[in-house]
Amino acid sequence: MFNTVQVICASEKDRTILRGIFANLGADAVFSADLNDALAVFEKARPAAVFFADGEEPPAEILLREIKRVAPLIPAVPLLKRRDAERAVGLMKAGAFDCAQSPWTEETLRPVYRKALRLSGTAIELDSTALRSRRRSAALALAAFFAFTGFAGGFYYGFKRFSPKAVKPHTFALPYAHPTGIVIKETTALVTDWYSQGLYEHDLKDFSIRKVTSLPEQTPVAMTATADSLWLAGANGVLEKRLPDTRYTPVSKTAAFSPPPDSVCFDGLYFWTADSRSGVITRRMPGDALTELKSYKYPGGRLSALTCDTRFLWAADGGLKALVKMSLDDPEKILTRKELKAYASKTLKVTALASKKGRIWFAGEDGGRGVVFFENEPK
């Protein structure tokens, strides 16, 4: 049915009002408390449009950006909590299909709802035709299987094509363009983006988004993790220690380091920070202050990003176009270097590294898009 709509609204009072309005409009409304719930619903439901309350967290601009990246064909409609023509114009310039003004009533929402359904209906019919064609071709070999999965399976894959996916072996395109930090866990990857001021949790298998955390008061430029905390470096040179809870609650801050580091890692004993502009690598004491112990000069060509594990320091070197390995005891000496085929792209800019179980993970920008890829450690 094409009258299913997604409604993102944290306020229970507002949800009650909207539930009654959409019911009277004949819409099958699926409610989500935040963006994370909404992203999960995209893979289960078939929303013809997304309506979301303005003035909540994360900001409407971030909601619009993520909705359009995950499902660019779905009309996204902010619900303004006060009449503001300038705000409405700004959101429409940011990608909103339309804006519903306050107060929220059947009369104000009906024309926007109907217009969104008309547009969505056309787009979905075209997409469905393509999906039916693919199913008919596949049915020649797997008729029984596709008879079981049917239309729902086809529509699911229609939505999945807008999720991050591998564009070449070991490489994933990101739905945001400016990644700055990466942490690899057992089944997930955490990536920060400075432009959207977001912390994204991805499934490690296909890099689909599991969760998004807004960082409205910080511009993240680097990230690392210990067993019990997450550390985020800001553009102001301050490193924040955060709990690994659902909100990544801040617990402490360092003084502002100068120059501001754009790489940070933890080797199991010490913290390391690096500034790619000066090529200075600094070993730091563990603790809330991350007191400096000693600084070193990077021995390679042009330092792009730094990470470490319990054995080595690793650097992406844009000058040497290589992955460089250094000793934790003597970072001013290169142990090995491995040429990276990814640097064949002249637009590649590596901005973050992570080491995990014999793989080095790279995050960066390439041709105006965010990418993540990995390489096996050199022997």
C-alpha cells in the first residue's frame, strides 16, 4: 500500500496528535522516536514519505541529509513547530520535499500528504517495474525461491541499493563525504564525519548504518578507543573521553593541544597523537589529561593519518603512496612500507586509520565521496 508514511518524533504528546491526524487522513503511519529507529524501519516497511518534527535532536538538516542518502526517492517533510517561512525555505533548499507549518492539523497536513503520495507513487511504480523485470529473469533459474520471497523481497533490495555497499573488493562507499576517524570492533565499525558532526555505527559486513549519534557541540577530527572508553579529538585540539553507552556520554576533556592533532590511537599502554601538517607524532601518558611524554618527527614522506596496535605504529603516507610501519620504541625509523594501489586514484585523501586482527582499515575522501577500505598487513 502506498499510503504508509514514516513519522520521526520524540515527543509522546506530539506523536499522539500526529497519530490521530494521519489516521484521519487514511495514512498507515509508522512512528520512530529517532533517526536510528527510522533507518531500521526503511529495511522493513515501505514508507511512501517521511515526516519528522523540526527542533529535535539531531537537527533537521542532519535528518534530511541522512534520509536523502539512504532513500533519495522518498519525499522528506519537516513538521515545523512554529510558523517560520524563512526556516521552511532553508529546509527546502537543504533537500526537504515540502514543509508543514504549525499548528499541525488535518487541514495543514492534508495537501502536503497528498502531494507527497502522488510523487512517491510515481517513483515506486517505476521502481517496482524494474524489480518485477529482474524477478522474472531470475525466476528462470530460481522460480521456487522467488515465488516465496515475492514482491516484499524485491522491494527490500530496492531500498538496500541506497545503503553503503562495496564498490570494489574491500572498499565501501559511505553515505557521507568527510570521514575523520575510524574504530573497528568485533562486528561493527564506528566512523566520525566532521561535516555532519555525526558518529556513525556501521555493520562490518556491508557497512550499512546501524546507528547515528549527533555531535552538535564538537567537530570530530580523530577517534580511538580503549577497553572502557571512546576518545574523540575535536578541531579545537581538545580530546574528549566518552563512555561506550548508547549516547556516548562525555566524562572528561583534555586541555587544548597545540597544534591540534588529527590522528589519535591507543597501543594498550600509551596514547599517540599526530598532526599531519607538521608531521609531529606524540606519545602520551594514559589518563584524563593525556600528558605529553615525548614527540617525534615522522620519518616518511607526507603523513596523512596514523594508528597503532600493541606492536607497531602505522601511517598512511600520501607522499610515498604507501602504508608505513614503524616501531613503538623508535617511531623515527621506518620498518617496512607497502605501496597502496588505492593511491592510483589521484583524488584519494586518507584521513583516518585503524588496525584490527591483521587488517589495516582506511577511511577518507575520494572524488567527493567518503570511502572505507582495508588492506591486509604486510608480511
